[in-house]
Amino acid sequence: MASVGETEPPAAGIVIPEEWSNAAHTIAYDSISCPPPIALVCGPKNSGKTTFSRHLLNVLLQRYKKVAYLDTDVGQTEFTPPGLLSLTVIDKLLVDSLSWPDLTIPCLKTPERCFFFGDISSKRDPTTYLTYIFALYDYYRKEYCMFDKIERHHAGVPLVINTPGWVKGIGYDILVDMLKYISPTHVVKICISTESKNLPVGVFWLDEDDSTSTTIIEVNSARQDSFKRSVLVQKDARLMRDLRVMAYFRQCCPSQLNITTIRELANALAAQPPFEISVSSIKIKHLHCQVPKTEIFYSLNATIVGLAISSESGENLSPCIGLGIVRGIDTFRNILYLITPVPPDSLEKVDLLLQGFIQIPTCLLQGDNKSYKGDGKR
């Protein structure tokens, strides 16, 4: 295990300010005998929440064998395609490997548990959004918070929670509800130079009479000069989402297949034999909108769907095991043709298709090959 003074070198081009490093080490090492930290990172858009969260995760991995990561930013996900709320358990240091035109993006990981929200913002359905986050946190508490009665110490897994940059209006109310439910041990508030866009000072999510043991750490967004201009790279949000979708469906193709351009990926996916899904074996649910019954199947064509397993409890908490592209529909045979990297044995468990507003990148619809009609793989 690395000492407090040691840290994993950041990826090329990423400069971690001393203030950030000190904050991360405070969270990881200050409370040696206490339960593993639960750290929530918040702040306005483009303040560096994801970069700080990745750095914190790497620092925690120097002390703990595993670290859990609760991703609540459906528009700029870290380890999954967009539109998913996920809990991922990490056991290896991260590097900033999201590059262009690299289509592998090794930081995509299979989450421990996730839900398909089906949108890039919580605006359409804040209630369901919070329900999913609370369910993921409850799962983390059940599976990864434990006390070793023999050794008399907490043997759990720390948790890093990355949040969206929507911190005004309804976005602020959502963050407050999240903080009240989770009650993190640490809250990291990242501030930018435009003070009106920052979160309130102090324990803003609690009433004056409420007490808390939460440690609040306020840091500034990474700066590079006396004009307080950010050193963080401003990335195109839509491009980043498209890259993650393409990286995810790249997994449908054999790993040894040399794919270096978007056109090559589009052609490879067009040539990929799809799974055949019997309509009678599944239910279909449209999220955030209503679709006439006569149009349900047609509306699925050429869309991304969440592959879910119906909740046994009857609650609206159907875990998602991956995404698929509906490439075609045979209305005479009542068959859907589906492309997905989900293994066949896992796909057999899917009985619910969820359609939201996560779109197929336009460039993937430009393959040269004609669609391949399925071969009965399911």
C-alpha cells in the first residue's frame, strides 16, 4: 500500500492541483479507524467533478482493495453508456484513456448494478431518477458496508458519488434530496470563479437546527493563471456521449477485428448477425412518453433499448443488464432483430425492453453493408 505522500502519476495532460490532492488524501487517510468514507462530489458544470472523482478513486485504491463508484450523471457517465444510473466496483487504478479516434475506451466497465433511466438529464422524471439512485445506494449499503466482528473494525468498501452539474432550480432540489438520503461522510464542493453559479456555503442541504457529522471540503476548480481560467479541457458533451455509445457497441464485434474508424465500426455492426427476440417473450415499456399501442413495435425500430429483468417485487426497479440496438422488426413472425454485446446466457434472462431517448449516433447508421436478418441465435 502506498504511503500518504505517494500518489499514482496522473495521466498525460492532466494536472492535479495541490489543493485537490490534499482533499483526496484527507478523505482517504484522515479517519483510519472509522468506516470507509462515502464521498459525494458536487459543483456546477465544467468545474472538474469527474476529474476530481477519478483522482479520489485512485487515491482510495492505494489504501483499499476495492472502491465503489455511484454515477448519477446520466448525461456524462463515467463507466457506462449514457442514460444509465450505475454502481460500479473498481479494483484497479484508472488512467484517462478516453481518446479520439480510439474506439476501445477501456474505462468502460460492467457495473455491479444499474438502471436504465433512458435520458441524458433528470428533468423529465426527477422522482424515478431519485428512486433509482436510492436503490443503488441501498444495494451498496447491503453488499459493501460491513463490520468485522472478529477484527473489531469496519471492513467495507468506500464509495465515491459523482453528481451532475445541474445545481440550480430543480437540479438543486434533487441534489439536496440525494444528500439527505445518503448522508455522506464527506462532501466535496468544487467552486468556480462565477460565484452565482456555485452551491451555497456550509451544510446547505440541512435545516439550521439539524446536526451532521459530514465533513465539508471546498476546493476551487483547477486554474492555470492569474485570470483564473480553467485548465480543464472543455469536451463536447454530445461527442463524448456518442463515443461511449460507439465504444459500448464495439464490444459486439470480435476483439481481434481491427477497427480504427467510425466507418469501419458502422460496417462491422451492419454485418453483425443479430439476436432474434420473440415479441411474445418480452414486455415493452416506453419511458418518459406514451406511444399508441398500434405503434409500439414500429417505434422500436432503429433505436437503443435498455435490456432489463422485471422486478420480482413488482416495484418499478427492474435492473438493466445492458443496451441493445433494435435493427429490424419482422411483424409477420413477431420477431425483433437485436444487436447487443450482452452474452446469450444473460440475454436469456431479459424479459423487458425499455425505450428512452438515448439515440444511435448518426455516423453508425451509415454502414455500407445491408442489414443481416437473424439466424435464430435466440
